[in-house]
Amino acid sequence: MSSNYKDLQLEDEKVFKDPVHSYVHVTDQVIWDLIKTKEFQRLRRIKQLGTLYFAFPSAEHSRFTHSLGVYEIVRKIVENFSQYDEWDNDDRILALSAALLHDVGHGPFSHSFEQIFNTDHEMYTKEIILGNTEINSVLKRVSEDFPEEVASVISHTHKNKLVVSMISSQIDADRMDYLQRDSYFTGVEYGKFDIDRLLRVMIPSKNEVLIKESGMHAVEDYLMSRYQMYWQIYFHPVSRGGEVLLTLIFKRAKELYESGYEFKQPPKYLIPFFEDRETVHDYLILDETIMNFYLQEWTGEMDDVLSELADRFVNRKLFKFVPFYDGFLTKLEFETLFEKAGIDPEYNLFTDRYSDMPYDYDRPGSKRQPIHLLKKNGEIREISEVSEIIEAITGLHRKDAKLYYPKEKVLNIKDDTIRTKILNLLNELS
Amino acid sequence: MSSNYKDLQLEDEKVFKDPVHSYVHVTDQVIWDLIKTKEFQRLRRIKQLGTLYFAFPSAEHSRFTHSLGVYEIVRKIVENFSQYDEWDNDDRILALSAALLHDVGHGPFSHSFEQIFNTDHEMYTKEIILGNTEINSVLKRVSEDFPEEVASVISHTHKNKLVVSMISSQIDADRMDYLQRDSYFTGVEYGKFDIDRLLRVMIPSKNEVLIKESGMHAVEDYLMSRYQMYWQIYFHPVSRGGEVLLTLIFKRAKELYESGYEFKQPPKYLIPFFEDRETVHDYLILDETIMNFYLQEWTGEMDDVLSELADRFVNRKLFKFVPFYDGFLTKLEFETLFEKAGIDPEYNLFTDRYSDMPYDYDRPGSKRQPIHLLKKNGEIREISEVSEIIEAITGLHRKDAKLYYPKEKVLNIKDDTIRTKILNLLNELS
Amino acid sequence: MSSNYKDLQLEDEKVFKDPVHSYVHVTDQVIWDLIKTKEFQRLRRIKQLGTLYFAFPSAEHSRFTHSLGVYEIVRKIVENFSQYDEWDNDDRILALSAALLHDVGHGPFSHSFEQIFNTDHEMYTKEIILGNTEINSVLKRVSEDFPEEVASVISHTHKNKLVVSMISSQIDADRMDYLQRDSYFTGVEYGKFDIDRLLRVMIPSKNEVLIKESGMHAVEDYLMSRYQMYWQIYFHPVSRGGEVLLTLIFKRAKELYESGYEFKQPPKYLIPFFEDRETVHDYLILDETIMNFYLQEWTGEMDDVLSELADRFVNRKLFKFVPFYDGFLTKLEFETLFEKAGIDPEYNLFTDRYSDMPYDYDRPGSKRQPIHLLKKNGEIREISEVSEIIEAITGLHRKDAKLYYPKEKVLNIKDDTIRTKILNLLNELS
Amino acid sequence: MSSNYKDLQLEDEKVFKDPVHSYVHVTDQVIWDLIKTKEFQRLRRIKQLGTLYFAFPSAEHSRFTHSLGVYEIVRKIVENFSQYDEWDNDDRILALSAALLHDVGHGPFSHSFEQIFNTDHEMYTKEIILGNTEINSVLKRVSEDFPEEVASVISHTHKNKLVVSMISSQIDADRMDYLQRDSYFTGVEYGKFDIDRLLRVMIPSKNEVLIKESGMHAVEDYLMSRYQMYWQIYFHPVSRGGEVLLTLIFKRAKELYESGYEFKQPPKYLIPFFEDRETVHDYLILDETIMNFYLQEWTGEMDDVLSELADRFVNRKLFKFVPFYDGFLTKLEFETLFEKAGIDPEYNLFTDRYSDMPYDYDRPGSKRQPIHLLKKNGEIREISEVSEIIEAITGLHRKDAKLYYPKEKVLNIKDDTIRTKILNLLNELS
């Protein structure tokens, strides 16, 4: 019977050694079976931080260990919650499954890939959970509608807002794991905050995870960690330089395919994407092994644009960058000068923009719940009303942009006037 | 000759194992001789964080290790600076000595002690350096006016503003050490920031230590660490409850002495302070051994007020506290009610106020220099003009206050009306 | 009823922040009440590592935090054990109380003090638990014979050998805490081992804590940590140089007292010990505050021997030392030469010997149980039969000795022949 | 001129953030140019620990970061050595280059690959350094014979034994980095030792790096770390189960190729290896991208043996294992029974043997120098003559073996007698 399977405990607890949480503990048969599926194992072949290893060489960890980490945090939250009436332990396996699977739809180099191929990892997470997959089979053994339930927790539409907020909110298990983990594997201090303390001050309520007022400072620290990680790590321009190359590479490959170009090694697993007719199974085949294989093959392609860009990516010959404040006019100036110098601006100039809010609960369209404090007298307050420091940073919407270009090509421009003009423009920006 | 002594190197480098900096390295004879003086060794007998061990039991580290730590940070800064023309290596031993000695005038439980006895540890630092001490003898061997030079660095009056800013500014070696150290010994994460990174982005200029613009985020992280440490650790109300008791104890002891009370064990080393005629040598005798000895003796004194307060301190029977927002009126209400109940408000009620600014460079009267960034193009900018997050928090002047009282005495008030009134008032506040 | 008190849970769990275990959790009223007793609070005034701060300046932590740590480890073991039939949860509060109180009889500078005054901290632990103390009152509220039970666990005589082995065996909570803690506070890596792993492989049996065979390597690592901590930290000759001074000081003070010497400040709290008539209450008054107070006072005594030794201790002017391999003959040579030079050998020469076995289960007279592995097939094996590396080190009984002497006095000997002879002898030894 | 290039310093020091060493510092143009070569960048695509991620999921770090780490350690050693006459700073760039490049010949899954294809990563390291590569071009700019010098340091044949011992000895930069690094990335404590201390006690001599006698305990700790890492991590049977599958896969693929089998996707980059005519350039193309691509493709091959084994590897369906003590007879018994049951023993049974010596200096044929201590009096002693603990473990030659098999196939054997016989045999072994 399904209900038996839902509650089935492993004879021996299984553990994974993990540097962030010391150990990840698995006691449920459902979770163990999910981990063993090929769709979940595939996450070992997708880096958590894409091209960040270009900037932080040791950032080589996978989405597999992150997914285990999110699961482990939710497991600990549930363990704490079991002493409260507000928590219904019947939701345990739902929360654990959603935590484990929340990133299962990620593909290789999602950021650039999605831009060119109009895919969406959140949609794929849903399709993998609901489609004809090993994960779906495991979940169905719990109950017929269990896959749908898990998917709707991940997409914020499940009616149980408490479980949703554990997986996805301003202070969810996802963020709590990745800040710590990415901090550990890059070797920086910024992402460290007192996770033990945060877990201790979390309280279940009907609609969300509340934070005991005494935990306010721990939340402040966590939000500042998050802010620092974004600006120091995730937005690192060297890493984004890798994404820039990938975006141009995918764009060129698609363009070539559409123009009938004959690849030396036809990228058969990408063709459904070129033709915009991919299925979830086409998507699941893609991982960094496949993608890197094509990228390495393309270093030997006949098309100079593609082979040069691929060589740049594979052998880390990145574009240089300058801060780029305004927009259209200057970019146009560069484009005109590049064309005059015989350098195709389409594949040699790229503007990369990014922004973040340290605490973004009231961004229009934000699906994430704000952080609520529970006072001793039972009153509930949104945190920026109570914390002066969070109030101070709530309004901030920091933005930045960089212009990327191939430095050695600029230096090699024969025409002195054009080269000097470009170099002067670049100098002004930096 | 003095100049020889100034540059004299130890035959073998000496090292101290240190959990924060891994090792503290000593190569100069002057530094080694300073460490061996009895005035510096005395710092082993004064806790870095006073009564904080009441709240964080493991905060038992001394000012001795902190002083070594500040020295070690300055040693590393100087090592980095030696590659710059702006740094005159002739100031090396001045910077190192000032770093080592910056806290040498601290006494036991400075906070409460200074309040009652009108002493000032900064003044004593100066007197110890300039007076008839072993430290003074060592410094004089460098040159006749060297003690004066070291003292003036510590008191911000030395003409070499660069050296002053290494020891005392918004981002000085003192703060960099104590945030890390206090974090380590209390066991919290809040005080951790990337000190290696900060040291790498520090650049000497004529008037101050500048921060390379690329290090802005590291400074943001450091300032947030500082903010968190103040509100989570240094202002912890349980620890301040220890200070409250000490303040009342010192006040009572002084009052008793002045009224001719006969102590069972006359506190001979405090008498110069009671009589306001203390010398630097009287001050140097005081340390936590002496002070705790009297506190322990006083648990057996005949005066009930003193013995009760001493017993509370020694055996950690702290007052309770409630947040205390307004001021005079409520306090008066409590006082009136306490008097009616036969509880002396003078020794049973205490309001403790504290405040801090996360980044306080423009506080009127602040002696500390602001933090200046050095841009690639050579421009210098005050950091809050560049960092949005620092700008956001610069205005903040956070304050708090607590009212302390002996809970069990309140609960034991016989008169139901008065007891209930007090309990209601306390309840309203909490 | 007592049984109610035994099981009484605190309304809100109390926690202590702790750098080693992250948090120490208290949920039992009994434990909370024990922590609040004055005898337990007294442990804050006794350093865990005595004079080790002479060698490792940051080793300033107290027996208070260690005692909490041992309690926390036992609490975790009990939590794990609760799933096994072999564990009787009725023994929970016994195990926790014994863990918390196992060191309560330690006094200031136990090592040297016990040598001169023939006291024994284990005996005092028993007397404090059984005598007229606050601790005894709390324990008695559990049941009339509960103090006796707790005391007998600590003295290895309790019939429940499983509980005894948790507190005191080759791999007990005491050692597991102090290795980690002393490592943390000195700043060395040697004492670190995988405590999470060890806790996971511990299994209760009727007579002892067993180790799952799969945990054998973790035990190897723990034993090597222990070995390293002894030889790198605990036996550090600079630290033992502090103990040497204390031993000579106590000896001299006692000698002076017995000879009718008039102390400027009569050391009233030591007199019962001088007269060999001390009670447990005399003992409880002693702590490092009292002892350091006398040591500091004695720097000003008229007796030159005492004041010089006290000055050496207070201001860290330690004796030098050389390795000292054989025994009687050389020591005699030194003594003769010292006497000729007018230096009293009794207070200027000291031989310090120490030894340790990395794994000492079969030492004749050892009260500690060996470590037993539980194989998958249920077989039980003593660990050195299975682990080659433990077998290899089991036989080792490493010894060392040092000879301490005041270097500057030797250098100041006027008689060239004698001075040279002594220096040559010292040189031969080093 | 070449000599200029050898000493050429970068205008701005470059740094890599690194979790193990905090930062890796590069100041030499030669080193910077070597890092940028495609052969060095290729190391990003080869995991440091091969299939260990099957057992420790977070062990995903590459040989690239390890190589930088070894370089950084040697850089620090050289910095320390510069104060000694025994060190000739002319060897600096030789030591740094050899450190950086010592592993450049490693390929994907070296262990299994080398077994089947008779390749040797040490030989390829040499060929990459001496052959027609970007690395060779950079090295040649130093001097014509510089590539040969670097190669001979790595192969222990360089006449400068001091530099050789820095890169490869019982206590070399290679081991010091990988123990710490593998410990960090797996999340275990075993590999931690006091590297700062070890660096401080290293002294250059004509023929080797000596260890000051006072550092003996740090070496003991390091050797025990190494022992623990081998038995706890590197020999983990789950990880070796991955290697077992790879060995069988490579063997099958080669067999198929030799038998004329038509691969759906012909593994063109492996064909030179199948035909035993590979060049260094064929070798350099191989990395984990290529290898994993074939492994993933082979899950869809027509040959059942290959596709099943590939599926097991890609989706982590590992063989089970039992301890396997004796040899021939039992293995034969299993083989006979497997054949009777219709399971091909050649691809379904595998014996894996491994062994290590904690300190193996005197193993016949060992190219590694023993560890020598330098006593204060200048005497040099092999460490096991002085350290009892190292003497105790020097003789140990620990061995182990496991038998791997597909558990579910055994359970599915229809013939009850055969199945039971096999299960009984397995049970006896475990």
C-alpha cells in the first residue's frame, strides 16, 4: 500500500559525509529511492556554480551535493518542528521530497543556455517530476497525486504555505544551503552565518516559517551574507565572462545549424533544441559532459567564429571587461568602431547586466514571502519594521553592468586612429 | 647606542601559537623585551571581555593575547607596506610598539570601575608608557623621546597620521583583532571576515591607510561583522547584568569606606582609589586577581547590601532585566513602589543604556578617521559615497536600554497590591 | 516526589554557546540546578590547563566549560542510545549528572598543590558530592542515595559499568571533550578527530560502550590525537616549568609556616592545609583567585626564597631546562656544584619526570576499560587485536624528564671554574 | 634574453582564492604563463580523486587546484629557505615549475585506464614537458635545457636532491597539499595536520629538506594523517567499486574493438589507445569530458556486457563487495558457480587488492628519501630512530582485498542450489 511506502523506514540509516552539514542523514525509503534515480544522479554532472570556476578555481561542486544539503536542512527543520502543534508530520515526506528535488530541472550552464534556447529549468523540474521518469515512479508509489503535490510545492502553488516557505522564501533551506556551500567551496568567509542558530529560532505557523524575535540578529547576519555572496561571488565579472562566451557560442551554433552548416561532429543531442522541439528526455540527456564534449569538439570546427569562441572557453582565454554605465550610445560607438576595424561586433562585444536586492520581499511579482518575526507576546512583524539595519537596506536595488571585448584583437587593430579611439573609450570607462 | 637597539634582531625568531593568527612572530629585541615586562604580563590577568563569560561561558581570554594579536596584524601590514614608497620603514618599531601597548592601561572590569572611580584606561596607558615602569625603560633604550612618541600614537596626537590610522581608525588593527578573537572565543560566527583580503587591499598614504577600491566589499563585510558583534555579543544583556552588579558593588564599597565602615578584610589596594589619590603604581597592582579576591571576601562582609551584591556576582545570581524605553517617569514609578515594598531602589534598580553606530566616522568629536577608498585612477573617496550598503547604514544610531532588578525579591514582596503593580509594570515593558 | 524531580523538564530548553559543540543543551531541571550551585560555578575560577598559558598564551579556558562539554557529549550519547534495548533510560540523569560533576573536586594548580599538600581531587569530588553542599542538596532531591550513585560512577565503582565507561574509559566523554577543547583553545590541530563519527559508532552493551567495527579507523585517529596532545601540549616543558615554580613555592610557604615565619599577609585560607586539617569547605574556598592573590602578595614577602620564586611565577621569569636522562648521579653533581657556588639546590634545581602510554588499557592497576570493537557477526574484539596500528603502539611507554634551573644565576656565578663546569654539564645534556 | 625571462616579475601579483592555502600567489611571469597553457588548463577537467565521489559526494575537486596548491607550498618553502646559505635562489623557478607541473601527465581515471592500456602518467608528464606543447615553449624561453631540468626533478633524477625532495619525498609538497585538500573536499578531519608548523621546521641541506628535531611531533602527526587518509578515504571500497567497473568497461571496449565490433558512436579518441599507437597529443585530448562522453554513449550500445557496465557506472549501480582474504581457490569456486549460473565471471567478478605502508622509506625500490631530523648539535638522524611512534609503525605493511560482484544477479539466479551456495560463500567472507 502506498501509505506504507510513505512511512517506510530504512533498516539502517544511510549517511553521506558532507563538509557543510557534517553528515546528511537518510532514514526514509522514499528519499533513498529518489536519490538512486538516474535523474537525480545526473545532478552530479552539473556544476552548482556553472562557470564560476574561472574566477574561483575550487568552485567545482555539483548540484547533487547542494540538493542533498537542502534536503538535510529541511530534515532538521522538520525534526525541530515535530514538537509544535502547528506542524503536521503527515507533510514530512512532502517537504523532504520537494527539498531534494527542487533543482532537478537544472541543466548545464543554465544561465546562457536558457537565454538562447528559451528553456526554463523550473518548468523542467516540473516535467521531470510529472513525466515518465524514474523519479515520477518513486513518487507515485507514495500516492497517485504525490508527484503533483511535490511539483506544486516547488512552484509555490501548493496550498500548504508552511511547506512552501521552507523550500522557497526569503530565508529558505535552498538559500541557507547554497550560501554556506558556495562559501565553503570557493574558500571565502562571506557566506558564513550561524545556521544552527537560525534553525533554533524557526517556528512553524499556519502559513509560513516564523522567526522568533530573539533570532533577529541572526537573520540580519544571514541577509548580509547573502548580499556579500551576490556581489563578491555570484556576480564576479570573470565568471560572467565565461557565461558571455557560452551565450555567444550557443547563439553561433544555432545560427550555423539554421543556415545549414555541416558540423564535423553533428551535435545530435542539441538538434532538438536547435529545432525547438525538445522533450523532457532530450533535456535529461544534456549535462556538462555532453555540453563540454561539443564545446571541445567545436574548437576544431571550420567556422572561425565558433572555433575561436570555443577555444576561448575551453582554454580560458576570456574576454576582458570594463564597467559599463550608460547604454545605447556608447555601445553603438564601439560597434561602429569595431566594424570599421573589421571585427564583427555581434560576436566580439557583449553587455552583461545584473542586479540584486539584499532583501527583496516587496518586489512586484516576487513570489517569495517576506520574513516575519514572532514576538514574545505573540505579535507578528515583518522584519524590516523591527530591524533598523534591514530597514536601511530594504530599499536598495543595486545594479551593475560590464562590457566584454577581446583585448588582444583590439591591440592588433592595424589602423592607428581606430585602435586609439577604442582604447581611449575603454580607458574612459575603466 | 639606541639606534642599534631599535634595529636589533633576535638571534632566533620567537613565536607564540595563536588560534586567530596561527602564529604571532617576534623578531625585534625591543618587542621581545616589552612582552617580558611585568606591566605587559599583567594583561594576562585581565579578561578581554570583562563579565561577558556570564553570557558566553568560553569568553575567558585575556587582553594579553589580544595585544599580541594587534601587534601581529600591524606586523603583517608593515611587511606589506615595505614595498611602497609611502611607507618609511623607520616607523616600523614605533607602529609595532604602539600596537602591542595600546591596551596596557586597561584594568579589571574597566567599564564599571571607571564609572565609580573616575579613572580612564587611556590616560593610564599613557602614564604607564611615560612613567617609572619597566615598559618605559625598554622604550627609552630606543631613544629618549620614544616613549612620548608611542604614547602619542595611541592617543591619536602623533604627527604621523598613517601610523595612527593603523592602530586606531574605523578599520584598524585593534578592531580587526578583537572582532576575530572575540568571535573565536565566544564560538560565534558573527565576527568573522576576510582578514587576509583586508590586509591585501591596504595601501599606505601620507595620512592614513587607504583601501583599494577592489576591497570595498571586504570592508562592507567587516563593518557588518562589527555591527553584529556589538548587538549580539558586546551588548548582551546578561553580560551587562554582571557590569550592573559590579557598578553597584563598587559604589557600595566606596560609600561604606567613606562612612567609616570597618571591613573584615580591609581592601588595602583599593583605598587609594576610595580616597581619589591613586598613582600609576596603585593602578598597576590592580588586576582581576585582586579585584576578585575582594569580591569573594565581601560575600562574607557584615554589610548586607555589599555581601548580597558580592554573592550575586561571585555565584552568578544575576538581576533580571526588561527592555526600558522611556526614562524618568517609569523609573520613578518603580523606585516609589520599591521603596514602599521596603526594597532599597538605589541598590536594586539599575538602568543600563548603550548605543552604537555601525560606521560612525562623522560623529561629532570622533577621533577616528573615516575609511577612504583608493580608485584605480588615483582618486580617493570616502567609502559611504561609493558603497550603497554602507551609505544605507551610516546614518543609523541604534540605542537600547534595559532595567535591571532582583526578580526573587519582587516575587517575595508581601504586599499583594504593590507586588502586583510592579509585576504588571514589568510585564508591560517586556 | 523525588521521582518527579528526576524527570522534570525545563519549560524552555536552556543553551550555552560553546565553540567546541556549537551549543550545550539543557532540558532537565536537575542539570540546570546543578549548574547554578556555587560549587559548580567555582569551576569558572579554575583553569582547565593550569600553567599551560605560559607556553600557549590562549589556553585560558576553565574547567567550567570543559564540564559542560563532557555533559553535552554524554547527552548526545544517551540520545543515540535511546534506540537500543541495552540502554535503560532510567540511567539518563545519573549519566548526565556524573558527566557534569566528574571534575568538581579539582582545585587550583592541582598538579603541584596535591604534591605538596597530599590532597586528591578525586577524593574531593566525592566529598563535594556527598558532603554538606548545594550540589548534594540538588542530588538528594532526586533520591536519598542518588549522591552516592553519582559519586560511585565517577570513582568507577558503580555496578552499572556501561554508565561508568561513558564517563571514564579509554574513550570516554571526558577525553573526547578535553582533547577537542584544549586543541581549540591552544590553537593547535593535534587534538581534532571526528567526534561526530565516534558518536555514531558507539553502541551500548551491558558492561561498556562498544565501538562498531566500521569505526575502528576513527578510534585510531582519536588515540593518535591523544598521543600527540600529550607530547605536544600537556607535557610542554615551558608549562611544566610553571608547575615546577609552584611546587617549590608551596613547599617553601609550608616550610616557612611550620618554622613560625610571620607572613606580612597571613595566608589564612591555606593554613588548614599547612596544618593538614582541611575540610571540604576549606578546600572549596580555594580557587585560582585566592591562590594567585597569595602568589602576588608573596612577591613582597621578606623571605627571599619565597619572594623570588613568587616573582618568577607572577611575572613569568621561568627556570630554563635541559633534557635529563639518567638520574641520581648527575643530579648530585649539579647539587654539589650549586652548593659550592652558593646557590641553594633545594630551591634552584628540580627534576620533572613524566610518561604516557598512547593506549594504556593493560597497565597494571589501570581502572580504565579497554576499547572493544563489535563485529557485524556479533563478535567482540579488543581493538589492538584488530588494528595493526594500535597493536603497534600499545606496548609503547614513553618517558621523558627535564632538569630545571635558574639560568641567570648560573651565568652570574663568580667562580669561573664552577660556572664553567656547570655550563659544560648543561651543554652535555642539551 | 632567457635569463631575463626566468627572473621576470609580474607587474601586479596575481592571486587565486584557495580554501586550503587561503590564497595562491603568483609573481613570476614563467609561472603565470605555464598556468595559462592549454595542457595545464586541461587539469581542470580531471578530478583529483577519480571515482571517490561515489563514496564521498563532495570529492569533486580537480587536479588543477591541487597543482596550484603544491606550487604554493613550494613557494612558501622557498621563501623560508631564502634566509639559508644552503639554498641557492637560482633554483627557485626550477622548484616552482616542477611543483606546478608534477601531475600534468595525469589522465582521466588513471588507475583503471593505465591498467588496461599500459600507459603511465609519469611518463606522460615527461613527454608533455619535453614534447611539442605550449608548456614546453614556455619552459624553453627560460633556457634550452630547462624543460629537461624540470622533467628530471619530477622523475627524481635531477642532480639537485634538495629540490627533488621538496617535490617528492616522504614529506613533500605534493603529499602535504593532497592530504589537506582531499580532507577539505571530502569533509573529513583525518588529513589535517599543522602545515604552518611543518613549514617552519623545514631546513635546507645539500641533499634534502631536513626537519628540525623540535618538529618531530608535527611529522608524527603528518604521517598518521597520511595513514588515516589512505585507509579511510583513498582505499574506500565504494570508490574502488567505481574503478572496478571502469576497468571492466575499458577491457570490454578494447576487446570489442579488437574483435571488429561496430560501435554506434565510434570512440575515435580512444582508437589510438586500442591500437597501442598513441602519441602525447592523443593522450592530451583525453580528459574526463571525453571519457564520460563515451561512457554515457556506451549505455546505449548493442553489446549487453558493455552497455550494462556503462549503465552501472553512469547511474551508480555499483557492484557489492565482501572482504576477500585468501586467493585462488575461493575465487575459482565463485567462478565455477557463476558459470554454472550463466553469469560470465570475467565481467561479473573482480578481486581488488591494495596495500600501504604508513612510512615506507626503506621499501626496496622506493625512490623516496626517508625523513631526516636535524638535532641542535648538528647531528642528522633518520626519524624512526628517534620517534618511538614512527619506529612502531615503520614495519607495518597493511594489505586488504575485496571481491566485487553484482548482488542483484546473484539473488536472481533461478537454480536454488547454486544461488544458496554462492550466498553462503559470500556470507562466510563478510
